[in-house]
Amino acid sequence: MIPFAMVSLHFVNLFSLCFSLLPCLTVSGPILKHTVFPNFTASHLSFLDYNGDFLTSNNGTFTASIRASVVTSSFSTYYFSIIHKRSETIIWTANRDRPISNSAELRLTVNGIFITDDSGKFTIWSTPPFDSPVGALQLLETGNLVLVDNRNASLWESFNYPTDTIVMGQHLLVGKSLVASAADANFSMGNYRLSVSSEDLIMQWMGQTYWKMSMQANAYKFSNNPVSYMEINSTGLNLYGDDGTLVIQVLLNASSLKIAKMRPEGRFTIMSFMREEWVEEVVAPVEDCRIPMICGKLGLCQTTRAVCSCPSEFYRSYGSNAGCVPADNSLSLPAACDSNGNGLELNSTLVSYMKLDDGMSYFANDLVDPVKHGVNVSICQDICSRNCYCLGIFHGNFSGSCYLLQNYLGSIYHRIDQDLIGYIKTSSTSSPKISNKKDNSFPRTAMVLIPLFGFFLLVTILILTFLRLCKTRPSKVAVGRNLDRWSSSSSSPELNIITLPGLPIRFDFQELISATENFKTQIGSGGFGTVYRGTMPDETVVAVKKITNLGTRGKKEFLTETAIIGSIRHVNLVRLKGFCIQGQLRFLVYEYMNKGSLERLLFGTGPVLKWQERLNIALGTAKGLAYLHRECHHKIIHCDIKPDNILLHGERSVKISDFGLSKLLDHQKSSKLLTTMRGTRGYIAPEWLTSYGITDKSDVYSFGMVLLEIVNGRRNWSLLTQTSETSKSGSNGPSSSSSLETRSIFFPAMALKMHKQKRYLELVDQRLEEKVTSEEVEKLVRVALCCVQIVPELRPTMAEVVSMLENRLPPGEPMVDALNFL
Ligand SMILES: *[C@@H]1O[C@H](CO)[C@@H](O)[C@H](O)[C@H]1NC(C)=O
Ligand SMILES: *[C@@H]1O[C@H](CO)[C@@H](O)[C@H](O)[C@H]1NC(C)=O
Ligand SMILES: *[C@@H]1O[C@H](CO)[C@@H](O)[C@H](O)[C@H]1NC(C)=O
Ligand SMILES: *[C@@H]1O[C@H](CO)[C@@H](O)[C@H](O)[C@H]1NC(C)=O
Ligand SMILES: *[C@@H]1O[C@H](CO)[C@@H](O)[C@H](O)[C@H]1NC(C)=O
Ligand SMILES: *[C@@H]1O[C@H](CO)[C@@H](O)[C@H](O)[C@H]1NC(C)=O
Ligand SMILES: *[C@@H]1O[C@H](CO)[C@@H](O)[C@H](O)[C@H]1NC(C)=O
Ligand SMILES: *[C@@H]1O[C@H](CO)[C@@H](O)[C@H](O)[C@H]1NC(C)=O
Ligand SMILES: *[C@@H]1O[C@H](CO)[C@@H](O)[C@H](O)[C@H]1NC(C)=O
């Protein structure tokens, strides 16, 4: 009987919850619409309540929005974009080359859409002129933004102007391209593009092809018809002819939402949205060394590890032309002429060729035909010398094949299974003088490699095992900045060439010093070290954590763990962007979260967090933790969940920081550290102090404690000024001053007491001015109490907590016996 009563109670709760949430969603200010009509205007500021969203598709899958690129803090980084709402992923951008400010306006008139600058005078972006007046602007459920005339005929569709992403149902026509952004936070067009040609889907850099879809092992060719368009649907990536016949297909696992994106680093990826996250199904090219500029101009990429170095007789150059240049200063690499033959015309007597070491190749060699077969190397060089766009050759001594390197030089890579030999065209400069003795002495790679080989093997195996066990997607490697794979010129030679799969960007100490202005602005400190604010040269703001409590663990462990942390990506986990090793010092560079920690927002003196914001924070934190704990032998236990480690950014973004760090410490040190850590005591599970093992359920306990603080708005241990036992429920706020007493309150115990008496509203933060229903509070309090039960097995998993918070599971019934310890 009791279970039945409970079930129906939940049922009622769910219903009342749904209704009580409605008023919260329709807050003051403009309302999100599916369609807008001419004479409509929007700016980020005028739709601040929606984080700049001003239009939504019918089911809310996509929104049209004016918002900033993710990680910058400067004012003029706003873009008019279409966003996949659940993942906050941008699928289209109008003004990618010309960001606007948060007050710049978008106007819809009968002539189209216009985005003007701050002054309103200059048009930054607009739709082309139309023959008939615009009737409305609609965002379709597919993610297509459509301008229609008064008879509902389409005038313009965003689907016809893709940026770097296409979604299901969108056609990429032959001759059209997806152009990757210049960088993660800079949506300007970069140099990598994915294009549909009449035979294939190809990736190109500076006009040079480096990947073809038909090369994929799982690509099936069905016909020889010319290709007319590319499309992804729920089961595959397809190229079609103009009569709709299938030409080439790559089959994918069925999923209801997929996107294909050309990423800034030069990779093409197809992702499925499953269980609230993007899962990569196709990543191409798989090998890092197949990315044309991975090591800069003429940089040598080691196939197995994507480590960069220079070929012998070359040394590394910096600046705009980063890459490798001849060590002999009297030689330089000529620039190619343009397509009309204009440019530096080389006087052939000044041209010479530098031979590269054996066993090297160029990304384009596999994908283009040689210009000549059966010629000797002098003839091949001659062909190159007579063409100003030719910058070098690869010649097959055995086959006599002659390949030309044209227009732009990319990176070269090690490859032993072929007989091609490269020759790079150089021209003599007038002042033959050899200097730069120091830089010439690029470390002899082989000598450094041998002692490290065993270590690499070990680490690689470890990481591969980890990745396999976790059943994650293909290892993602940060290749955003080419030169990050370079050995650094710092004083620790044995680490010079280390780059592991998954290892994020390695920063020079000097870079961090200038980014943080010599560690000027401290933005936090915790058990693992001090955090400083920094600004990178590309204006990206970062948080630089100086690790101080490292114990005895060495560089190898540090690199291994950093590679693991760096490979973990989730919207609710703070992203590790890079690291730095300088002598004994260790730094981790994280994305910057501009709102600071939950600790500050909850207990600080700023504006009171709204109830809806609190729900969002609780849910985001739970999802981040659930991701860390997801079924996998190497699940990551955070060990230090507390409000200080829950960070916020912008209007809605919630992320957990410091995950994986406990592994950076040796065990002895870590348990000592964790128990002495200031402010952590209230959150650590009882089993920490006993001899019980620490499991993911210890994090669940900490989460429960944090959840109670989110409800109450003050620390679980706090001094409370209270009226001594007055009437029952409903008395909010101490009105009579007669019987005031101050006492120390342990809130979880009070929560348990109020839970038994169902007096939930008395637990809510008194500063909240909005109406909060008892049912909403009950849900959070019950979830929290379930999480803090003394027996770890009784606590729910974080995945279950997420379901409860999202109303997909009823909140559990905490066992009073397991809570009396409170
Ligand atoms: C938009 O505004 C212009 C002038 O401000 C007016 O002439 C026009 O009728 C308006 N159009 C609509 C659809 O309201
Ligand atoms: C939109 O939602 C409705 C009702 O939930 C559903 O029937 C429909 O299939 C959804 N449409 C799309 C395109 O997801
Ligand atoms: C245009 O489409 C909308 C909804 O799709 C519909 O309500 C409206 O009646 C249509 N107008 C015309 C003229 O067909
Ligand atoms: C996806 O496209 C392929 C090729 O046209 C087709 O065979 C398949 O049925 C499509 N899948 C769905 C779910 O429509
Ligand atoms: C498809 O799903 C199966 C089972 O979940 C998985 O083993 C396989 O790797 C997936 N294939 C792709 C291309 O993601
Ligand atoms: C090439 O340079 C040499 C020496 O500078 C000069 O004598 C010769 O005339 C030049 N040839 C051409 C074709 O310009
Ligand atoms: C290359 O071939 C040409 C003509 O076939 C010949 O004159 C020349 O001597 C050859 N060069 C070498 C290095 O073999
Ligand atoms: C090319 O092949 C010839 C004979 O097969 C050999 O003598 C010569 O050394 C080779 N050249 C290079 C650069 O390997
Ligand atoms: C964005 O990238 C473009 C193209 O590489 C570059 O010209 C521009 O300066 C970059 N903008 C910023 C803010 O870094």
C-alpha cells in the first residue's frame, strides 16, 4: 500500500513541478519565437535573458543567437549563429570574419537581414538583395534558417551558405566547401577546407589535397556517376549523383542527430549526439602527420607520435613563417609566384636544391599524379626550376616518377616504405654568411630517442589501454597550434621531444610569464596550487594553475596524467588546454571561467543565485561527475568535490575543475593532503577517514553535501540566528526579536529533520525572493540525503542522480537509519 501511495505522490509531484516551472520559463522581457517578421531587431544585450538567443526551432533543438565565441572575454567577439541548444554547439555563423559587439544590432527588414556595427551605420553582414519583399524569418527544426516571402516561398536559406559544419538533411553541393575556422575561438576562415568534387569528397590545404573520402577503409563506391552533392543522414555519409543515385557511402551507426564539421586543426569529423554528448564516429585523417601544416613549413613529423623536428641541414624558424629554413644562411626558400606567374622570377643560376634525408614523404604525394614518369633527378629538378610555382620535388630514383611541390610548402613526414627522395628548391641570397651556430645544433633525434623508446612504448600502451577500456572514441589530439608539438628549447633536453597522444599543448615558461604578466593576477588557490589569470597572444583568456603540492612524482607521471586529463572532454568539465614544465615547476593551463566558483556565488556578497540557476548548476555538476564515473575500469574519481571546484561561465555554463589531479599526487601525500585541506572537511565521505576503500560513491557523498548548500545558500556548518521553537510551518523569517538565539547548525542534520516532517520550504535559502514550491525543494533535498547516506552502496550513482534531477527517475527515499550519523 505504501509503495502505491508513494508512486502516486511522485506522479502528482511531477505534474505540479511541470506546471510550477512554467511561470519561471516565461520570465519578463522578450519571448523566444519560432518566426519573426520584418521590423524586428535583436542584439545580444536585448536578449540577455536567453544568452542572446532570439529565435528557436519548433521543438527547441536549434536556436538562432547573437553570442560570443566561447573562450574570449573581449567585447567584440559576438557572432550571429545557429546553435544546437542541448550541446551549445554552433552549426552556422553569419559574420564569421567580422565579429560584432554585444550591443550591435541585427535587423530584419523587408529587404533581408542586416547586421550593423555599434554605430548602426555600417553593415557588417547582410543577405543578398531579393526580388520580392521578405515576409518572415523562420528557424526550422532541421537547423535551417529560412527567409520566406509573403507566399511562404523560400528566398534565402542558411543551408545554402554552410560555414564549417553541416547537419542532417543539409546538402553540400559540388564545388562548395566547409571552411574550418582559424582557431577554436576565432571563427575567421582558416586554411583547411572540405570540398565536394565531381569524383569525391576531399580535404584541401592551400589548394593541395590531403584526404579523399574514397580512401577511407569503410567507404563503398556504388557508381561512377559524377557527384552532385554530399549529405549526412542518420545512417551514413553519402555522396549522390544529380539523379539521386548513391555514388560513395560511408556507413555509420544509426543515431537521430549527426553533424559533420571541419575542425580548425585540419580534421574532418562526423559526430552523433548520444546521451547528451557528441560522440565522434569519423575522424579523418587519423594520422597526425597527414595534416599538412602539423609541423609548420618543412617541419618533419614523426609518423608514430607526431613529434616535430627539422630535417638535417635545416633549423627551426619562428614568427609568421614558422617552420624550418636552411641552416646555411646564404640559402633561402623562395616564395612561389601567383597563378598569373607574377612574383619573384628566379634567375636559374641562383637556384639550387637541398636533398632531404631518405625515407621522407609529403602529404600530397599519395593524392596527386607525378608530372612525369621515367625521368632522372636532373630532369625532374629542371622541370621545377622552370616553374616559379614549384618549390621542390620528390623523385623516385627507381621508378623515375617526378612529383612537384607547388605554391605552398607544408610539413613532411617520415615514411620508409617508398623510394621517393625530396629536394627543396633554394635560392642564394647575396650575403653568404653562416651564423646561428647555436640554433643549428638541433638535437640529434636518434640519440635522444633510444633511451626514451622504452618509456614511450610504456606510456603509449598505457594510454591506448586506458582509451580502449574506456571505450571512448579515437584518441583526440590537440593540434590546434602546429608548433606546440615542437620540442621546446628549454633546458631539459630529455623532455625536448616528448609528445604523447592526448597530451595537450605544451607551453613555454616564457609564454606563461608573458600571458600572466609574471603571475600578477591570482584568481584562486586550492589544495593543488595557485591559479593565475592569463591572456594568450590570441586574446584567449586562460587560468594558469601552478601545481605546488606535487610530492615525489616525476615528469613521466606528470605527462601521463596530463595526457589522460587532456583527453577528457565534456561540456561540464573544465577543459585542460595545455601544460608547462620548467625545472621542478609544473603548470596546467585551463580554459578560463569568467564567473568564478560556486563558492563565491553561493556564499559571497554578490547577487543571490536564482532558483533556476541553482537547478542548472546542480544538474551540470551531476552530469560532469557522471561522465567522469561512466562505466570504465579507469573511471576517474574526483576526490575533491566542493563549491570551490565548481566553476561558472557566462549565463549557463557549469564546469567541474581539478578532476584527475589527485592522480598527480603520490598516494601518501594525497591522503594527507586531502584530509588537511582547508574547507574540504565538510565534503569528504566518512569512508575517507576509516579504512573503507574510496570509490566513485565518495564523490556522490560530496555532491550530496554540495547540493544541500545549493538549496540553503550557506555552508553546511554555519552559525545560525534562529528563533527558538515557534509555531509549525509557514513562519518564514524571524520577526519577533524576543527569543533570538545564535547556535551552530549542521544543516544536513536539519535537512533530515525537516525531511521527516516534510517541512521542505524551511530549508530554502531565505534570500530567494521568488516563489519556490515545496515539491521542487523536496526533490533536491531527497536526492541530497540519498547521496550522503553513510553506506556507500546505498548511495545512488551519479548517472542516477542526473536522472532524478531531470525527473526521469523519482527522487529516492533516503534511509533514515543510514543518516542518523548526521
Ligand atoms: C516596418 O516599418 C516601416 C517604416 O518604419 C513601415 O513602413 C512598414 O510598414 C513596417 N513593416 C511592417 C511589416 O510592419
Ligand atoms: C517535435 O516534437 C514533436 C512532439 O514532441 C514530435 O512529434 C516531432 O517528431 C518532433 N519533431 C522533430 C523534427 O523532432
Ligand atoms: C505560411 O506558413 C505558415 C506556417 O508554416 C502558415 O501559418 C501560414 O498560413 C502560411 N502562409 C501562407 C500564405 O501560405
Ligand atoms: C540514408 O541514406 C542512404 C543512402 O541514400 C539510404 O540507403 C538510407 O536508407 C538512409 N537512411 C535513412 C534512415 O533514411
Ligand atoms: C557502432 O556501434 C557499435 C556498438 O555500439 C560500436 O562497436 C562501433 O564501433 C560503432 N561504429 C562506429 C562507426 O561508431
Ligand atoms: C642571372 O644572374 C646572373 C648573375 O647575377 C646574371 O649574370 C644573369 O644575367 C642573370 N640571368 C638572367 C636570365 O636574369
Ligand atoms: C639525366 O638524363 C639526361 C637525358 O636523359 C642526361 O643527359 C643526364 O646526363 C642525366 N643525368 C643524370 C644525373 O643521370
Ligand atoms: C639512384 O639509383 C642509382 C642506380 O640505381 C644509384 O647509383 C644512385 O646512388 C641512386 N641515387 C640515390 C640518390 O639514391
Ligand atoms: C583570426 O584569424 C584570422 C585569420 O587567420 C586573423 O587574420 C585574425 O587576426 C584572427 N583574429 C584574432 C582576434 O586573432
